[in-house]
Amino acid sequence: MKPVYVCAPFVLALSVACWGQTEPRSVSVQDDSVSGVVAVRLSVDEAVAAALESNPEIRAAVRRLSLAQMKTKTARSLDDPMLMVRDWGTPLKQPWDLNQAQLMFGLQQSFQNRQKRDLRARLAEDDAGVAAIDLETLRQEVSVEVRKTCADLMRNADEVRLQARQSSLLKEALAAALAEYTTGKAPQADVLRAQMALTRLNEQLIELEEERDNARAQLNALMGRPPDEAIEIAGSYTSPAALPSIEDLKRTAIEHRPELATLRTQIAKSRDEGKLTRLAMKPDFTVGLGYMLMPTGSLARNAYMGEVSMNLPWLNRERHDGEAKQADAATDVSQAGSMRARQRCSLKSGRRRSKCWPPRSASSFIATRCCRKRRRRSKPQLPHTKTIELSL
């Protein structure tokens, strides 16, 4: 058994050397050329333009807007005319003898108040305005999501390049540790620590590959493309320009934010609905004109008929007053929602302005984000691990 103990260190050294020379394939996970996949290079502006043109949600919103605009053309139209055919005075003993009956043929048309039709058209225009604002809101949201995803892909590529440089350095350090261990100048623990650091780096590269695939799938979904299509964002970072004051940001957000514009349109719509319910107290008229064929033996065989009818809303005042109160309550609710949205918008503008100040350079921003993500994905380590990595 003694020769076995003598050869054990050499066998262990050989196994450690073979383990250290084995390179995991995850080191080059970001290289699409290795797998034969050609990534489509797009700039941020091109990606935004493609998303605004081909996003499924935006296309559905465009159809809703066109439908709402079509309704404005028919809002002022009158009701369909009515054709009336009436058989009057037919004897029961001879129901087939129409010569003894009185036949009437007529047309009826209802005429509503012009102010009511104008208000209906205005309500249809308000609905079209809400649809247009919803479309603009969706476009802004999609544009923001595309830009965020593009920034994630660019940052992911920068992190991969940084990890690749660190991987090359760790490989050189591992090779040096193996050489010193082979000659007996370094303990076995140095080789194991270097191999552990390289393994952790490879795990981080695998996580970066998953993040890249998720970001690509999200960007492809926003642009209406297959989720597995390879995309690469071309461009560079730019330093942020001088930011306006908080008062200017609040004023701009209140004037141009689509959600607030939607609430303002809804308030106007609620007021128009209240006016329409109050106009219901005005009567509507129905006019009819017809031809009458009198029975045989009448003094006048041919005659005509004319009639005018109207509804009486005063007899149902309680219902119309209740509808007017409901419209006023809806207007108050819309106004309260608008005030709450304005306050939220002001708070968000101030918070985001404080987050963007003081301005940082692109390199410092990338370094800060990389460090944060590295701390989040890092696992519990031994107390001396950080010192070992720095020394390597």
C-alpha cells in the first residue's frame, strides 16, 4: 500500500490540471456566430419604428379608432322611416271582399330635436377622441418598453464583453497557478480557488445568456416578430442633457400626458351626457302621410291621410330627473379622478427628476448597473473569496 500513497499527490495534480484545462462552453454564450445564427442589427430608432408599425396592440387600437370615427358620421342621422299598410272596416262575413274595406298606405318619420342630434354627434366625437388618446398612450408605452429593452440588450452585451475579459484573465491566472503547483511553488488550494472563481464566472455568463434571450423575446413581441429571432442593438450610449426644472416638468406632464387628456375628454363627455339627459324633456315629433282607398260606393273613392304625434316627457319627469342626477354624479367622479391623476403625475415627475440628478456619464451608469446586478445574482461566498478574486 505504500507505493499507492506515494503516487497519490501526482494523480491528484494530474486530475486538477485536466479539470482546469477543461473550458465550459458557456464562456462564449453571447457569440451568435458560433451557433450559425445571424443576428439582425437594429438601431434604437429602427426598433421603435418597427414596433409602432407592427405591434399587434397598436393595430387593434387603430381599428378601434377608425370604428369610433365612423360612428361620428351617423350620430346626427334620423331614425328609419316606417311604412304602414292598414286594412280597415273589412266585414267578417266576407273577409275576402276588399271592395267593402278601407285600405290605407302610409309613411311615418320621427323627427328628434336638433340639439339632441348635435349632442349625440358630440358624444361620438368624444368617444373618437378617447380612442385617439388611448392609441397615443399605447404608442408611448410601446416606445418606452422598446427603448428599455434595447438598453437592456446593450447593457447585456457590455456585461458579456466585460465577463469575457475577466474570463481570459482568470484563465491566465489558473494556468499560472497550475504551473506553480506543478513545480511545487504553490499549494493546491490556490488552484482550487482559481477554478472556483472561473466556474462562478461561467455561471454568470449562463445567466446573461438567459437574460439576453428573454430581452430578445420581449423585443420581438413588441415588434410583432417571432420570439426566437436573433436581434442585436447597434449604437452607443449618450450622456444625458441638462434636465429642466421640476415646475417645467410638472407643467409639461399635465399638459401633454395622455392619461390626463383622456380624463379631460371623459369630463367633457359626462357634461354632454348631462345636457342630453336634460334635453330629453323636449318632445319628439312623428309625422305621417298616407293614401286611403275607400270602400265601393263611397262619395270619395280616393283620399289621403296626415297625422302628427309627439311624446309627453313631462308625464315622466321623475325618470328624466334621475338620469340628469346620474350624469352629474358621473361628471363629479371624472373630475375627482382627474385631480388625483394630476397629483400622481406631479409626484412622479418630481421623483424621476430627483433620480436623474446629478447627471452621470454613460460609463459610470453602466458600471453601477453591472455592479448592482452582480450583487443580486451573487451567492453566499467564503470570507476570503473576494480577496482571492482581487489577487488573481
